[in-house]
Amino acid sequence: MKENLLERITSSPEICHGQPCIRGLRYPVTLILDLLGSGMAYGDILDDYPDLERDDILASIIYAAKLGRVKSIEMVMVWSSLLMLNLLKN
């Protein structure tokens, strides 16, 4: 199920300069993580951003956790590229 949630994370040069975003919307993953880090609860985020869903928040957390396991910035680039290629194939 976790891997399916990662399909919600998209990246396109036309949207937020290629930053990982939620479902092609203009909500960067970093925004969601910043909101959570500031202490906002899921419900508060969903109230403030009605386009978002609970699974979008979970996907952002999973994405960040995967990035946190990467040992170098080069691996982040490789991992992100592979993730995007995998999502494009589906």
C-alpha cells in the first residue's frame, strides 16, 4: 500500500519548477512537510487546502522517509529519476 501512495507524488518541469508535488497540483511535498512540522494536524491541513486528501499527506511523509534513507545527493537524484520513470511507465 505504501508504494501505491507514492504514485501521488509527481514531478513536472511545468509545475513548481519540477519540485515533487501532490498529484500534479501546485502543492509541493515540502509545503506539506513544513505544515506538519509547524504542528498542524491532518484535519487542519485538509481544511485549509480542500484539494488535498489524507493520502496525499501520508504520501508526502513516505516520500520524505525514503529520501532520508539515501546516503548521498547523487543517490537522491538517481532515486527520484527512477521513481519518476516508474510512474511514467504505469
